[in-house]
Amino acid sequence: METKLLRDLKVTNPYSRLGTDVSELEKSISTLGLIAPLVISKDNVLLAGARRYQAMLNLGFTETPVLIVDKGELETELISIDENLVRKDLTKLEIESHLRRAKEIYQALNTDEEEAPAEVAVSEENSEGEKPKVEILPAQKFLNMVSEKTGLSPKQIHQAISRDEKSSPSIKEARKNGELSLSQANEIIKLEKEEQEKALPYVRELPTRELKKFIKTAKTQGVSEALAQSPSEPPRKEFAEMDSALKKLMKKMKQLELEGITQADYPQETGKLLHDLKFMLMSESSGNKVDHSDSLTQ
């Protein structure tokens, strides 16, 4: 282990993440010192320890102990990925991307190594009693290594890598923006990437149950036909949220009723909201009845 000036280190590694909150790390280093040295390449590129590097700069340190790794390009990249995989503030998309790249590097570095295959269940038993689909993966050592470092199961690792490999750029962007849930992404990546792009404007509004029906049709008849068979305006997430909120409201009102609290006891603002909601529903119901009776007389 050697000592290097912080100003001589090169923070050019794309996996290094500066600008995050390192206040807790600063407290630790101030109290206990730097427990683990920074890891750098032989040409002073920081491979692991970007947050420690940032904390030391913030504290006014000018030099740091380092561990110099003299490895090839792929090995040094894998070191950086390993460092990032144990971070707590990575997004799901970042974890998936890192895992996929780690798998690629591992396979490139171990092309001549024979390993015992790993059996990974990639689906659950369905309601019709069909057995879960099992996929045979070639890198048992890789799965064990990553599982030990991250705490993820082999199945979770496989699914994360698969999502990154199969998702189109627009699907990844939609997930990043919070427009697609993980369960929605797991369904839409069953389509080819080109079909994902065509389906995305429609499926981003579908609840998972409806999305599964859409994907089943799209896989057998094509996305265009699935779109043609679907309503022009899909159920919006807002409708599902309203349904959930109303159910919670009814449940809470029943609980209060059991405790002897009636609507007359509600705060004025709450009572007004309930009155407005009741009036709106009665108006809608009355309008529907009129429309129905008119149609019967024609």
C-alpha cells in the first residue's frame, strides 16, 4: 500500500459518482480515520472509493493511502462495478446495467473456464398448475459471487440482467421517469424491442392485469392487432388510484360507524367534501337514468 496526493488522482472512471451526500462518511473518517484505502490503477485512475475521496477532499485532506491494482482494462472495470454494486443509493436501472456489464466482463475473462450450470426459476407456478419455467445459466460462480456481494438471489440477478438486455431505450427512459412500474416492465419486455416502442404509449397507462392480456395478444397476433382490439382510451392509473382511495374511505367510515361516530360528528370540511361527493354521484346517476329512459322511447 502506498500514499498518493489527492490532487494527483484522476476521477475519470464513468462508474465514480461524486456530488452525493457524504456527511456521515466525513464523520466516520474524522473519528476513525480512513479504514479502507482508495483503489487506483497504475496510472492513478480512481477505481473504487469515490465517496471516500470526496469526503477526504471536503475534510481538507491532501493525501491518502491507496491500493494500486495492476490489471487489464476489463479487470479494472469489474473492480469499479463491484464497488458500485454494494452502494445503497443506486437506482434499479443502474443496478441492472451494472449487473449486465459485470456478466459480460466475467464471461469475457472466463471463456476457457468450465463451470457447473445453474438452474434458475424465472417464472412462478400459475393458476392452471403449470410448473415454473427454469432456465439454465452457464456461470454458477458468477451468480454466487454477485449474490454474496449484493444480497440478491440468483433469480433476482438473472431477472435484473434480463430486463436490461431486453428493454428498449424508451422502456428504460419510461422507468427512469417513473412512468412504468417494475411489474409493467417485466411484461412489456416479453415483446421484441421494436414492438415495445410501438406499444409503450398505450401500455404505460394499463394496470398490470390488463397489460398481461395485451401482451398475450401482441405475442400471438402482433402489436398492431393488439392495439386494434384494445379500447381507444385505456384505463388510466388515476382511475385505479381513485378506486383505491374510495375503498379506503368506505372502510374508514364503517370503522367509525362501529365506534358510534356518524357523519353528523365529522368536521365541517370533511362533511362538506362528503356532501359534494354524494351530490355529484346522485347527479351522475340521475343523468344515466334519463338517458336510458329516453333511449327506450325511441
